[in-house]
Amino acid sequence: MPLSISAHFGFTLWQPTDVLLQFEAAPLLEQKLLSADTWIPKAMHTARVPAQDNIGDRFWIHADGECRVDYTATVEVMRQIAELELMGRVPPRLLPGEAVKYLFDSRYCQASSLFDLVGSEFAGLEGGAKVAAMRDWVAQNITYTPGSSNAATTALDTIDAKAGICRDFAHVLVALARAAAIPARYVSCFAPGVTPQDFHAIAEVFLADPETPQGGTWQMVDATGMAEPALTAKIGVGRDAADVSFMTVFGAAQFNFSEVAVKEISG
């Protein structure tokens, strides 16, 4: 079923400043853009560049003053979804190059500090069954609490605080999976079930592909329970939120507003 997506946000730049934007649903084999319209601020410099792993694009703008971004799209999701609990683990030595970097610590996902937790909480589980148990552990041990974290909050901070938002749930799940030597990456996305509606964040793990012997596949996992993979439009991926923020400002700015709406389009 297609998704209707709209996203609008505005900000003020106090002087000419470089800004990196990533807010469009990515054109992929797993999701088809039926329509898309993008309006970005009139700027002194604008450039569209490939995003992380060539999934989606980013915009560089060099601008000042009042800035507004408007985006609308219709996206049909055609994602292959496997039963997570039945999926096997791909041994690190057999991983493709694209997945290896997602085994390592990153700014917000300190996997190496979670080896003991993973060893005690998820002993005896492997592959997708272990990831499913991690997803459930995050949902049970962390309370979704708007305003409970900020741009500096890490996975370890969230585990200690036992509270966070979608960004934090994704960071914790990514860090736990990496601590189990399962590649995991952070995904920015649109999904109709998100409450309150906003840019959403989930995890994606690399597991053995049940359809391809000795192959692997990325599978979406949302510890908040709000995004269904079959109804989720991917914006971009990265090691953590730093790689795929919808707006990164290289200078002083004031963020003014954000409005996101995602709906299923009935036939």
C-alpha cells in the first residue's frame, strides 16, 4: 500500500552558514517513488550529493536568514520481509565489505561497553532470535519519554536513564547487536504508525538471507514497536544519528519548527 508523506521544517541562520540536509525518501529497489516534490531555501550555494552507502541523497546549502524546507512524496514499499526469529547469523569472516563497518563502535553506539550485558542477558540465542530478544529487552527496559534526551545522549546514557525517544531506542538496539558481532545500522525513516508523527529512527541488522544460500540481507527492527517494515519508507542509513540527521548545521542556528505527516493511501 502506498504512503503519502509530507515534511516541513524551518530554521534561522544568523550569518552565511553551511548546512547539510537529508529528508527525502530514498529511491531503492525496496521502495518506489511514485511522486516527489522538494523545495529547499534559495541559497548562495546548493549541491545534491550521495548519502551514506549511496542510500538517498543529501543537500549541501550555504545560506543565511530565514530558511524553510518543504517535501511531499508518494512511496510504494515493496520490501522483502523475513521472520526475524528464524534468521541465522552471518559469521564476521563471511560478511561483505559493506556490512563490516557496522560491527564497530560509533559516536553514540558504544558496543564494546556492552559485551558483558549481551553475554548475560542473551546467552544461548543466535542470529535473528537474539536480535528479537534484544528488541524486546529494549522495549521492556526503556520508557518512551519525549524530552528525556538530547543530541549528546548515547546508548549507554539511555540504558542508565531507562528513558528515551526513537533515536535512543535505535542507538541501544544497534549497540547491543554490534556487541553480539551482528552488523547493525541506524535508519532514518517515515512511518505512518509513529506517534507523535515525526522523522523516525529504527535499527537495521544484517542476517543470513533465507532466500539466498550464503547470502545476507538487511532487516528493519523497531524497538518502539511503532514502525512496520512493510509500511516504512527509508530516508537514509548510518553508523548512528550523526550520519543521517535531517539537518546538520556547521555554525549557529535557531530551529523554528518541524511538521511531518505520513499516511497510508487506500486503494
